[in-house]
Amino acid sequence: MANSSNSSGDEPFLDFLSGQAGVGQNKQGIAVKAFVLNIATYLVQGRLRVEAVPANPIKWIRRIFNIGDEELKAKCGLDGYFFIRLLRAMIIIFVPLMVIIVTVLLPINYHGGKDNGIFDVGGESVAANITGLDTLSWQNVAPSQTNRYWAHLVCAALAISWTLYRIYREKLNFIDVRQRFLTSPEHRLKASARTVLITNIPNEYRSKEALEALYDVFVDNDDHSRLTAWVNRDYGSLRTLVARRRSLRHALEKEELKILRHVNKKHRKSGDVTASKRTAENTSQESLAPDDGNEAHSEHDGQSISTAYETDCHEKAQLWRKYLKPSTASKISLIRAKDGNWKPASSFQIWASGEKLVVPKIAWLRAEIARLTVLIEELLLKLDDEERFKKQNSAFIQFDRQMSAHMACSLVSHNRAGRMSPRFLEVAPHEIIWPNMGVTSLGRFVRTGIALVLFAAMLFLWGIPTTVLASISQLDTLRSTVSWLYWLRSWPSWVISLISGPLTSILLALLVQLVVPALLRKLAVLVGTPTRSKREVVTQDFYFTFLFIELVLVTAISSGIANVIPQIVKDPRNIPTILANDLPKSANYFFNYLIVQSLGFSGSVLFQYLRILYITVIWPWFTQTPREEAWLQTTIPHQMWGNVYSLTTNFAVIGLIYCIISPLMLVFVSITFSLFWVAYRHNYYYVQRNKVDTHGLLFNNAVSQLFTGIYVLEIALIGLFLLVRDTQNKYACSSQAIIMIVVLVLTAVFHFLMEQHLRPLYEFLPVALEDSAVDAERERFLIHDDNEPSRQESGDSDGIELSELNLVGTLDGSVDDPTKKRASRVQMKSMSATAANARKALSRLKKETAARVTEMHAYVAEPIVRSRRQEVADQLAAALAGYPDELTDLSPDERDAELKAAFQDPVTREPAPVIWIPQDPAGISEDVIKQTIKYGRYLQYSNAGAYLTTKNKCEVTQPAPDVRPDWLLEWGL
């Protein structure tokens, strides 16, 4: 994954626990060897595909440098583009500072410094002990050369001024790029661009009619037809049933696959060719589709399910029994609950008493899924029942124009404070966290308090796992000194070294970069964030705070205090001098940390070793059902943006804090961001795609978080200037300290004024952009009209009107031109027809290829099948292409239905599950499908598009049969 690091990269994390300040000069010989991951796949939408990675390293580097900004935006969204922009901004900040500050301060710090000399301070001799990289830092300036600290002051003012200027420029660029993207014709067509989420709605406005009447002031002529409102309901009970049914479906598919694999293994040994031929002949038959053969059972009810269950429990004619003993099938223990229903015994305490029953697990899972389907279908008929599904205090309002949505969101909606706020823009349907739609103001306040308490507990308790890992890292010493670890003394040295070295570093890396962000993301949901994009923003704040406190402040203090305490105990009178000399030594820890992290991160980003390990080693050890295999084949890695932005910003803050105290830090920071820039440009263009997009808000947060480093730098310099003593033991840099206090005040004023000036533009679009956006939209569609080969008139009412594309009122007089209206109708109708014909052709191709592939598996040897895997991949790609991923792929009626259902809770549109099992040479899957027809429409099976290979592995040639038809389209709404 992109946010994973080299296992050896986190070894420096352990150093601060043992207080190893000033040991950076002892770290040598750091190296890394990595390979660039080249994922060759086209199982994605065409608009997301890219050319292959150049095999020549020179051409690869040239391609990385030549990737355009628009290409990055198209492939990985604004968040990916702005992350690369953040790395570029850090290079622009630190490289010039490195050239100037290193050139100026390194000679000043090194020549004529303290080193190992003895100095007279206030009539007393003081012996210095400055060695290694410490001779290049702040503490090496001799007491007789305190006037050199003026150079540090000038360089600090230069670094702060340059950083503030670049922050301001980056924020201006962020606003410009974000506004141009949001007002682009492609984005304005999306439903999310014109939709507002409103929370804390009072009771009198919790209806579609009341909301439309309230917000019709933002549409032309107060026309309600230009508004669509969705009042959210509490579907918690329905969601619980659907989630349970989904988990039981997964369990049933695993159990069915286990039987099929056992049979397939026996069948190969027996060499039953007849069954193989039968499977090959029946592979492409429509009887394998899930809906066939069930119409006659559409009236089955709970009683018929009970009958089917009893039949399953005592059925002796199942084909798999020809190959396996009945004991091969798993059993499940049930216990009668107080309500009279049978439930798995594992859901009760082990000492629970009551009537118990052991039944075949597959039979019970089938009956339970069918029972849940009956309950869910009954609830789906009562979605408007006020008593069962109460209205929540939130709603979605969709306007006919983007500017109307921004005006409605930016203006006050209610006369009472806190009502109908907060409001959220750019809410994509697939990003909504539906369980948080009913959170009240009081609930959000309480949730936030609980989350902050839990976060503080994480900060406080972080020392426990790190202390344990630090102890493990010293295992070789502990087994010799601790008596109760005597049993480890007989272990080989290489085992102890492996445990205390790489294993400890890997565990700490997983803890810092995977476990901590996952927990913080849970806290972000607990706060009540309504969407996944807002969740990432909150996670970014939490994670950056965690990293800054635990890996910067605590590390710096721990490294310094470990050296300071013995000297303070020996001579308390030298506390100021000791602090001025020893605190900057913590920078040496970060030399090691930055260079190893830069090599580890960039190497892991290019190599993607965790994903390779998962696919090649971990995944094959687990039971892969056809559904899991299809997920693996059709899912592209995506970035958790809250993680990577926070880690990168933390590196920048380290560079800012130590840029004057230890100028050599600028070299390491510059190298770090340069390597990141190359690695992540490759990763976001060739490897990963975006699922959650904040449209750049994470970038804005990251740039603002740089002020943390600036403030800490200024405060640290004020303290260090005040602690400097000359040979007379007098304050030598009080003037510099006063100037730095002024700089601190000016920085705070600049920060406040900049935020006051720019904050309104971070989220909302100015009205001045509406005209230019309309012009761009008009130009785009006129160009399309000019490129249309056939512009014959058509009065077909099924054509796509401009109003159906939500462009009414945005094209001014051009809408009234009947010629242009007819041309647009012809164009869009042609596009829809082309998409429909393509889906039909691809469907035929899928059936024909399925027959050929399965016939091969029945008759030819494995090496030949392996050579034809490309045909299987072609079929899967064709199946994916048959699903619409753009609104223009739909007919007018389909598009209207999709837009109306876009902001409806998806639990109300959850399709009935289809148990997807693979085809097998013995014909067991066909027998299972026939055996389960007795459950009627409440339990459907299918083996279409999946089969078992001779190695007992699942191969798929299509997505799951019960996947929603709009599963690709929802990402573009």
C-alpha cells in the first residue's frame, strides 16, 4: 500500500525510549533495493486506464516528470493531484532554504566551535564535549563567539518569511484550481455538485413539501419541480437484518465451496469424464442464471421455508454424497431462545442452558437467509410507515443549478441558532455514512467529547506498546540479565536478532501506520461525520496531532532529558547552559528517522510489497469464494488520504523546527520530499485510484498545519536565545530573543489575517464564477454538436432533453434555439443507443467465452488452460464494460430513476442475495441449484461465470450475479 513503509524504516522510533540523543553520527551504510511495481490490468473503466509503465528506466523517469496536471486530476482526483502539489511545495520551500542556510550556518557553527575545548565562563572552566554531527549544529557556537547568533536570527527570519509566502501562494493556487474544477462542465453535471445535506432540521420542516417550499427561493420562478428533497429515515432495524443476511451469505458460500473443493479433489482422482462432459455442455445454459426456475415458487412463505429446511436436513439424494461421507459437511449447534427461535449456540454464554440441537450447517444457513429475506421484503413494503421508520433530522436537497446549492448552503436557513446547520456540499452518494444521518446537535456534542477523551487516552497509553516493543528490541540483553527469561538463553542468536530487530520494527510500523490510523478513523465516525470525505478530514487532524505529539515532541524531549538529568543531578547551577547545549541534540535522532523513512516509504510505494504479499502469499491460504475472487480482480488499490497527508506534513514540520537549530536537517528533508515526489507520482498515476475525494480540502489543512512547525521553531529560538551566555556568564542574545518575539507576533497576525481573507473561498463558489462556468458549459456542448455526424431533425419524445441533463437555465438563449435542441437530442440518443448495443454484444460474448473456457477445463491439461487465461481476463473485462459508468450510458428513464434514487438509503435498494458457487466437473453445483429451487425466490443460487480449476482455485469471468446494475455508475454521481 502507498501508506506502508519499509520494515526497517521504523527502527528509529525505538531510539527515543532509550534516550539516544546525539547518536546520528553513528548511523552509516543505509541502502535500499526496490523494484517498481507494474500492474498490467484493464479491468477498470476506460477513462481510468493508462499506458503501460516504460520498461526503460530513463523513459520511466522522463514519463514521471512529464505527467501533466490534468492527467493526474483525471486519474486520481483532486486529492491525489494536490498531494503531489504538496510534495512539490515542500521541495520549493526546503531546497532554496537548504542552499542558503546550509551555506551560511554550517561554517559558522563548525569553525571555531566548542568541540572538545575548555572555556572560561564567568570565571569557571567549562569542558565541552561536542562530537559528530553535533559540531554542525546550534550548540557548537563557542561562548566567545555569541555574536554569530545574529546569523541564526537572520536565517530564521528568512526561513519563516519564505515559508509564509509559499503557504500564501499555495492557498491561492488551491482556491483557483478547486474552483476551476468544481465549475467545470463535467463536474457540474454530477448530482453531488447540486446537492446539499442539511442537518438538525426541526420537526415542522421534516417533509418533502416543506423543504421544497422553503428552498424554492433559490430556483427560477419558485418552481418546485426544479427541486428534489429526500428526508432521511431511521432504517436501523432494516440495516441490521440486511447486514446479518450479508454475513450469512458469505458463510454459506464458504461452506458450499468447501464441499465443492472436496468433491473436485475426489473427482479428479476418480477420473469421471462423463460428469466433466456434462458440465461443459451445460455451462452456457440459461438454467444457471439465478432467476430461472423460481417463478413457480414466487408465493412461497415461511411455512414453505420450514418445509424446505426439514427436507435439506434429511435429504439423502444429494449428489455430493456420492463422493464424500455425510460427516464431511459442517454441523452447527443451535439452542432454543426465549422467543422460541433456534439460534447458534455461539451467540450465548458457554454456560447457557436450554434445549439444544445439532443440524447441518448448510441447511440452517439456507433457511436462515430465506427467513431473513421474507422479513426484509415485508419491511420494504412499509418504508413510508411513520411508526416503524421515523423521520430523521437530516435531508438532502438537490437543486437544478450548482450555484443554487452553494447559495442555500452559505446562507442562514433558520431564525433559531443551531437549527438546520451544519450544512454540507459536494456530498457524493457513495460517500454517505448513513448511520450518522440522524445525529442531533446534542448527540454530536457528546460524541465529540467522548472521542476527545478516547484520543487523549490513546496519547497517554501509547507508551505501553512502545515500551513493550522497546523491551523486545533489547531481548539479547534482557535474557542475560533477567532471571525469569533464562529459558531464552538456549535460543540461537540469529532467532533473537530476528525478533529484536526486523520483527520489532515491522510491528511498530504496523502499529503506527495501520492500527493507529484505523482507530482514529473510528473516532472520526464516532464524532458524527456524515460522509467519508469529512471522515478523512477529521482523521487527518487527529493523526497529525498524534504524530506531532508522540513522534516529535515526546521524542525530542525524551532524547534530551535522558542526557540532561544526570548532569543536572551533578551540578544544578548549570541548568541553563546544559539545556542550551543538549536539547538540540535531539535533531540527530531525526537524521536517522528521515533518511530511513524516505528510502522506506519511496521503496514501498514503488514496490507495493504489502499488496504483492497479500495477493501471492496471504490470499491463497484463505478460502476464496467466487465473490471474493471477483472483488480481488476488479478492485484497484485506493489511498486513505487522512494517513498519507498527515505523515507528509509531519516530515515538513520536523524540517521547519530544526532548520536553524541543526541546518543539516534541510538536506535530509529535501532528499525525503524529492524521493516522495517521484514515488507518489508513479503510484497515483499507474497504481492507485481514488474512491473518496475531498476536492482538495486535505491539502488546505496540510498547508495550514505547517504553522505548527513555524510556531514551535519561533518559540524554541526565543528560549535558546535567552539561554545563551557569553564568557562573562551574561545574557548574550537578549536582543535576538526580543526580535524573535516580534516575529512570533507578526506570524500570528499574518496567520489570522490570511485565514480571515481566504476562508470564505475554501468551500463556497463565488457568484462571479457562474457566468464563466455557463460559458464553458455552452462551449463544450456546442463543440459536441459541431462534431455530430448526423444532425437530422427528430421529434422522438424518447430523446434526451437538455433539461434532463439539468442544464435548463444555464445556457441562456441557446436553449430556446430548436435546431440546437434537436441536435443535442440526436447526439445523446445516439450515445445511449450505442451503449445499449454494446452491452448486448458484450453479453453474447460473455456466454460464448464461458462455454469455451469451461470446455477447456474439462478436456485439456492445466498448462494449456494456463495459456488461455488471457481469454478469461478478456471475458471479465467485457462483463465489466457491460455495466454503465456514465450517465450518458443510460436511457432517459433509467437516468431519471438513478438520479431520484441516488440519495435514498441504499439499504432500501439492497438486492436479494444470490448464492454464487463455482461450476465443477462433477456437476455438484448444478445439483445444488436444483436442490434449492424448493426455497423459491427467497433463496437463489447461481454458478454462472465461476468455475473451479484443476488446482481447486476459483476463477471468475463476471462480477457477482447479485451486484447492483449501477455499482460502477454510483462513483460518478
